[in-house]
Amino acid sequence: MHDFFHMGGYALYVWSTYGLAFIVLVLNIIIPLRREKKLLKSIAAKTKRKNSL
């Protein structure tokens, strides 16, 4: 098991690449969700202002 995690001396490069890939994948989910939420709030506020005129 130790050899698996050590990766023949390349563990730092391999695991940092896996970590970076994981972070990018998570951000690819979180960022669009946050933008959608912000956009929907903006649309709702504009609609409310338009309807109150």
C-alpha cells in the first residue's frame, strides 16, 4: 500500500495533479450554480421593478 501512495518517487506530482483536477471539477459545478442564483435574483428584481410601474 505504501508503494501505491509513494508512486515510485513521483507522488508529489501525481497527487498534486489529482488534487488540482478535483478542485477544477468542483469549481466547474459551484461557479455556474452561483452565477445562476445571482442572475435569477437580478431578473426577479428587474421584473418586480417593472411590474411596480
